[in-house]
Amino acid sequence: MISSFQKACIVGIGQTEFSKASGRSEQQLAAEAILAACNDAGIDPASIDGMTTFSLDNSDEVDVMRSLGCEEIKYTTRLPQGGAASVSTIVHAKNAVESGICDTFLIFRAMNERSQYRFGQPHHSMSPDAHSSTFMEWCFPFGAQTPASWEALSCGPYLHKYGVTSEDLGRIAVTFRKAASTNPNAWFYEKPITIEDHQNSRWIVEPTLRLLDCCQESDGGVAIIITRADKAKDCKQTPVQILGAEYSMLFNHEIISDFYQGDLIRTENSEIVADRLAAAAGIAPKDTDVAMIYDNFTPQVLRQLEGFKYCGIGEANDYIKDGNLELDGKTPLSPNGGLMGEGYIHGMNNITEGVRQMRGTAANQIRNAKTAMLASGVAGAIIGV
Amino acid sequence: MRPDPIKRIDTAFFWDACEQGKFVVQKCEPCNTLWHPPRPMCPKCHSVEKTHQKLSGKGVIMSWVRQVRPASYGFENSPFVILVELNEGLRIVSNLISDSVPVIGEIVEVDFEKTVGGKSVPIFKRVVD
Ligand SMILES: [Zn+2]
């Protein structure tokens, strides 16, 4: 057990605007978001001594140091699994500072995934030796070539078993867009949708995903600064404690083309993470005040509500119908509008929203919020003040 | 036309067999366990001695999709993509060649189709009894 002054706290968050054409390089987006996070915390970027990002991020650690003037980096990691692992950045940050390896740890992710390349479109120029490529090698020649198609194929058995309809998924999209409509930082600010809008939106992948079931491709950068409680008290903001952060990657499971293990109904890795989190944080995900649930596509919300044990297996659709995900409900879902409504910086803008909710500074502030669950499939964290 | 498969050292046996009209999976030589997708080492006994085994080619549709937008790259029309649970217990992503929409639980049987570069991939058709 570590003492309270060693505990990891989030002390800085920063982001660029979220757009469809940033007009500048990904390296610059990263640098701007990182500087904003340092200014938010009141720390000198030179003092950053550890960092992590996604294996998919194009900005090199060296490039980040060169722009920000970081003096010495003692520890770096890169995370596999894309957005499903977005919250595992918090696991690395927590371990890096609580172990004493790092004093000031940086998480960043920056992408021009709309203007520079299309993240949601087929890429047929893949190297034959690319890593973790089952979604390319074993799907591409059969015409399943986009994240939406892989996701829909893996969700099919669940949706079929529990009779979840397109209207049911539409209800989830409407919830996100309702929250986004009152968040000035959201791409879909003042643009709520109805179930009819959802039902009239074009098919992206039959028979599951319409346009309004999908997150957006966005340009933008997000950064987060973590330090220990003893140093956090000297920072500008109220420190937000990382009460627990857990990660579970299981045998024979894939990143997104996750078809080869299990019954495709339950998500065992989320269940494991939920149990470890409850033990570490002393509070279960379902009992926290805000639920930031990774929403690349609407069916993910159903599966994570069950995986992280907000409700029983097969019960998520009714849990949503009962109004639990409304901002005044039992499980207020992504008050920023989530990745569908606010922007898709690979899940990272859901983490910064969780921090704002704990500080009491969010656009759609949940009253008296003291704890928040950050969920992204294979990883989860509970933060609190 | 359908794109060519992506061949790698560890997976070439699968695509080469397809060109001869054979539907096979990786089989561990010492412990006889079948694996798909292929991998360089058997995760059960850690042997790298591999062979392959011909499959029955029969299975059940577990899930299906059709990629509408963007349309499937290379194809004239986006095909029905199916996830098949094979009788041997393994799963594979492929296509259902049919004019009618796939149904979860339907029984299907393997066949082969040519790709743009003259290679071959396994596809499935409904079993008519
Ligand atoms: Zn073996």
C-alpha cells in the first residue's frame, strides 16, 4: 500500500479545437495540446519526465521534446489496441508516478484523422508484415475493410440474441447528441437529433450501423498531466485523484476484429477490469457519479454497460430505455456528448471531460459529482475528488 | 474485382492451399491442436513444428454485415460478410454468395472464388437439403 502523498493525481488537461480540417501538422496539434495542459496545471513543460501515447500516434516522443523543450524523459511507453485502450494511458501514468520513476507524466494523442487521412476508410496499402493485422489480413479480401464493419460483425451475435433494434441503437445516439447540443466545445453544439433523424440516416454497415451510430472523424489534440499528490498540491488546479486504473488484454482476443474467442455476448476483459477497479477504488463503476463510456459505435455502449457491471447481461437495452443514461439519471453518460457528439480524439477527450466533471467546470456539469468512471473496453479508471 | 489476399510467411500455407481448392487450417504437429488465424508458435505446447489439416468446410453463420459506405474496396457490389463457426470449432470471416440476406444460424459450406490477381479465397454457400 502506498501512502497518500504518493498517489497519482491528474493536475492538467489541455486540448486544441476539434475540427474537420485543423490546417496544421499533427505534431503542432500535439504541442499545442501539451502546452495547454502544462499551463492548466501551472507546470513548466521542461519538467515533463515521462510520456505515453498510442502506438498509432504519428508524433514521435523526440518531436514532442523538441517542440516543448522537455529536458529529460526517463520513461516512455506506447499502447496497442487503439481507442479501446485509451483509458490504459491512465494505468501507465499512475504506475509511472506512484513507482517514483517519474514526477511529471504526460499523456498525449493528436491526429488529423479527417483532413490528412480517413481513419474510417479502407487502407489497402498495408505492409504484409504489419503487426496485429487480423482485421486486415482475414477481413480485407472479404470486403470487411473499415472499423465500422469489424465492430458490427463482432456485435452481431449480441444484438441478435437480445433483439436490439436499430431504433434501440438510435436512442443511444440521441442521448449523446442531446448532451453535445449544450456543450459549446462539441462539434455538434446546438445540433440535437431525433430517433427519426437516426432512422433516416444512411446505412454505413448493414444491418447494424447507420451514419448516426458512428463517432466522427475529427482533427485535434488532447493532453493530460499526472503527478503525485505531494507535488499536485503546488499545482494551479484541484488535483483529481486516480482512485483506480486497470487494464485487461485476454488470450486470443483481437483489437477490433474480435471474433475468435468467447461467445461474443459477454466482454470478459471489461468484467475483470470492473472487479479490479471496485477493489482498488473502494467503489464500483456503477456507483460513480459520471460514466464516460467509449463510444466509437453505439453497440459498444450496450456491451460496456454490461461489461463494467452497470446492469446484468442482456439488460443494457432496458437500462437505457428506463432513462438511466440521462444527465439527471442514475448513470449520466458522457455529458460532453461523447465521441459521437463532441469529437473523436481516439477516446482521449472523454478522459478530459471526466476531469472537468470532477473539478466542477464542465459545460454540462453533473451536480455534486465526486467520482467518475472512465471506460474504454479493455481498460477502465475511476477518478475522484 | 475482389482484392488479393495478403500473404505472409506464417499464413502462406492457407492461401496456397486455397489455390489448389483446399480449405485447411494450421495444425500443431506435436499436440494436434488446430488454430485460426495462424500463428508462428502453438500457444498450447509452444512448438513451432506446424502442419495443416483439411477441414470439413461446413459451419454455421454466427454474424453477418454488408459494408455499404464506403462500399467494399475492389468489389463490384459490397458482398455479404459472414462470421462462420466451423464444425471443427474454429471461426473464420468470409462471404456468403447469395442473393438473399444471410440469417444467423444458417448452415453453410465452403467453395472458392478468384481474386483480381488470379488467387483464390474460401467463400461459403448455403447448404440446400
Ligand atoms: Zn501444440
